[in-house]
Amino acid sequence: MPSSTSDFAQLYNRYQDQLVCDLDFETYFTANQIGDTPLSLLELGLLHCPSGKIVAGDPCVELEDIEPFYETIPPGNYPVKLCVAHTKDSGFRYACVKLCVSDKRPISYKLAVNSTTDLTVLDDDDGQLDCGFGVNTAMACLVDYQGQQEFKKIWEQIISEDEEAEDPYEELFADCLLRSYQEHPAFQRNLGEWCNFTIGQTKLNIIMFSSGWGDGIYPSFFGYDESGKICALYIDFMSLITES
């Protein structure tokens, strides 16, 4: 485990070629179907990213402690899109989420990691990275680091004032999810499947969404354009994309 950001930067430079992924995640957002699974798209709104450091994780379980991804994007406000898969046996499921950093199409992808990722396991021939984020409440989210820190302040205040406060879902998110369903019922169930949650009295926000098959470990991938700049971030929930 690296002891500092500079140590991890050296490790990242050493191992980043081994993080390259040959799957084309943009297919989720350009194709009408993958295999025999039809697809639809939803627009979830803009994610405000004043720091450009992105956090992905379960919004209801220790969101305040998740490390942001090592790679950063320019500060700005970026659209979030969601690909809905219409499965034969399980109805609609959220297949992939995309943070649109630019309008360029990715020509390459790399696994997104943070500074707690032990990249040295890649020295082993069969080394497997422990790099996805865990979901325990069937919900996932995207938030900027500054938004995460603002959320942390609010949640810590809530639990300091109310010993019976159990989780952010009941205390903060449930009403927002219900309103989202009432205002945007397409591809949502009656308690809400996604929402754009404003954090306190700020312009910062958390965009949250149900996580494909529910609880599990889900990987994220940065997409890079022809100049090598990040143009998107993807969370793949259903692994529908296969190598061509």
C-alpha cells in the first residue's frame, strides 16, 4: 500500500498499461440493443464537480469515507446518462451509467482506481485487482469530492442530534427518490430508482441510481479520446459488453 500520493503516482505510472480494458463501454449509449437485450437511455441531470475528483459508491453506506478516483477531470458541470436494459426475465435493469466529460468518443478505456488500490498484485500472473466499489443497499452514486465532504458534515450533524438516525436513505434520500419517481416515472419503480439530490443549501449534488443486479462489487472505467484526455467515466453494472 503506497504511503503517499506521490508514491501512488509512481505505482500508477508503472502499472497503468495493465489497467487498459478492451471493452467498448460507449456501446451502451450508441446501440439500440446488445445481443438480444434492447436498450433505452435516461438523462439524470448535471453533476457539479468543482474539484474534478470523482467519488463512486453506495450513497447509503459510508459514502463519506470512500476515496475519490486517482485520475481527475477538469472542474465543471457534467451530464450523467443511464443505459436501461430490458431483460427477458427481470424486466428493466440499469446497465451502465456514464459521466459525460466531453462530446468526444472514447478510443480506449482504463479501469478506474483510487489511491487505496494495491496495484502490485498485478506483478502476479493471476493477480486480480480489488478495485470495484461495494454496494450493500442496491443503490450507487456519483459525487464530486467537495460534495462528498459537504455530505459528511450534514450526515455527522444528523447523527449527533439524533441517536436513532439509522442511515442516509431514510433521513435524506427517500423523499428525493420518491419525488423523482413521481416526476419522472419512466423506468422507475414506485419508491424511486434514481434521483439528483442537492446537498444542503449548496449547489453540490449527488446523483444516485439503482445498481443493476442489486448488491455486489461494480467496476468503473475512464474513457479516453484520441488525444488521450478523459472524455467519460462509466460504471458497468451488467457486463453486457463483450470483446469484439
